[in-house]
Amino acid sequence: MPKTPITLPPEQCDASVWYGPDMLARASEWCIPLLPNEITELEKAAEPWLTSGKNIAGITAESFPLPTLAPKLHAMKNELIHGRGFALLRGLPKDRYTEREAGTMFYGLGSHLGVTRSQNAQGHILGHVRDLGMKSSDPNVRIYQTNERQTFHTDSSDVVALLCLKTAKSGGDSLLVSASTLFNEMHRRRPDLLALLLQPFAVDRRGEVPPGMLPYFMLPVFSYHLGFLTVYYQRQYIDSAQRFTDAPRLTPEQIEALDMFDQLTNDPKIHFSMTLEPGDMQFVYNHTMLHDRTGFEDWPEEKQKRHLLRLWLSIPGDRPLPESFAPRFGTLEPGNRGGIVVANTKLHIAWVTE
């Protein structure tokens, strides 16, 4: 086996290291029920925003009081950034609400975790994950706009949150995997390939290019900075960045390393899947986790089609990120980093059913 060209960071041994089957067996730890009084609290906090018609982008934790639920959310946030890296809130009675009502409660709840970031060039700070009939083979399409298998990836924010409004006819399950576990597995099996993943790769911006920036950015899959191991990954966008003639070419060794990483993410002994039900809210910490979604068949009726709301959140007091994240995250300041902003981006919220 070739010698490892650089000194690798140590294997990880904190709570972010876990294996899928074991985590699935511990569902009672991360599947958190919303209690009736907490649901009432969400409804009460949302009511003035709904009746006044004010733009919910102005919601803050102070203007959306959740005296009972807030301590639970604080503990959940701590588990996201210092623990297993994900959580599921279950029990919001989705059928009781319109899209705007559910979305307002979701947005307000998110304000107790962090600050919303733009999810695309249009400036959506409350995003919609729906099949728009597009294909990821189009280099300007983001894969959440399709019904395709997503492949394991991270998003450009500290935390990604999803609220399930409607499920698909079949498929569309959520998959999660620990990046720390992947790192440890490669550390033991192929440290030579792991070393390559600590070096930068070109990643396609998929047509969403900030002023003065290249149409791709450079980031390693794994970064080790001030004692924190951080992951950033989207294989399809690494591959599609090769369409740019000035992007560094992938070497056979790099491709082998990426292929092994993909193989490990797809190992059922390492990842696990869950089915999001209407009213479920899933929270995933992008710096220690990768998430995925299986392909799905949707309902023919427009009103029945699979539909999730999404938040990208920047978390005050979160871990430091290395300077290499700046071209993608804009700034490295916790609570003010991440998101996608181009020349004409205007932050706003759009409702599908209006």
C-alpha cells in the first residue's frame, strides 16, 4: 500500500461517530415527540404573524416566544452541533394547517436554532423541496428540484431543516450517515485515499455564481481545523465541475478515493433510512453528517405531490471553519455564514399554494 503523503488527523471518538443500525435501534433518543402544550405554544406564537400578514422573514426568537418549547430546542441544538448531529421532531398535526400556517410555525421554530440563509439564487429563505420535472443532467439544475436519488451530500449551511407537508406515492425516504464514521473507516482501511480527501476538489456552483467568483469553488471533502473535523461533499457537483476547462482535473487516485467514500456512504452497515411523515421536522448538522433521499414516484394530482419545506440555518456560537470555506459560505462568522447569494438575489419567502 502506498505511504500516506501527509499526517492524518486522528480518528474521531466523540458522539458524532455512530453506525446506522445501532442508531436506528436508538430511535427513542432522536425522535422527539411534540407535546400538545408545545403545539399550542407554536400556534399561539404564529397567530400574530398570520393575522397581521407581516413578512415572516422578520421573525426572531424574541418575536416568536416559545417559553416551554425553547429549552427543548436549545438541548436539541446542542445535540446537533456537539452530539449525534441530527434530530427529528414528530407530531405537528399538519392536516390542521394551511401551508402558510405550517410554514410560519416551522420558520418561527427555526429562529430558536439559528439564522436563515438563502438557499438558491432566487433568495428563498424558506425553500420548497418538490419535483419540478427537471433532470440533474442539466448543469444548472439542483437535484432537490427532481425526483431522482440525491446521493449523500451536505448543504451550504450549518444546519438544514425539513418539514414534511406531503409524502410521495412511493419512495423519497431520508438517509443519514455520520461523516466521522466514514472518516474513521477510511482511516483504518485506506489512509492513502483518505489523505487525498483532505485536499481541495473543484465543486460546481450549478450556475449560481456570486459576483467576482468562478463558476466552481475549491473545497476538500474533509477539513481539520482547530481540532474540528468538518465534511463538505456533493459528488455529482464535483463530477460536473469537470466541464470547466480551468478546473483542476480529477486524477485516477482522486476518483478512487471518491468512489470509496461513496461506497462507504451507501453501506447499510454505516447509514440508515427513515420515512418522514407529514408534520415531521428533521434537523441535520452539515458539518458532521451527510444526508440523502431515495428516488420517488409522485402522485399524479398536483395537490397531492410530495412537498417539503426547508430551512438553511447558520448557528451562532458554532464551530470555526477554515478559510477555504469562505468562497462558498461568504463569511466564516458563526450565525452569519452560508447560503447562496448572487448579483440579483433578494431574500424572500414564496408560498406554493397561493
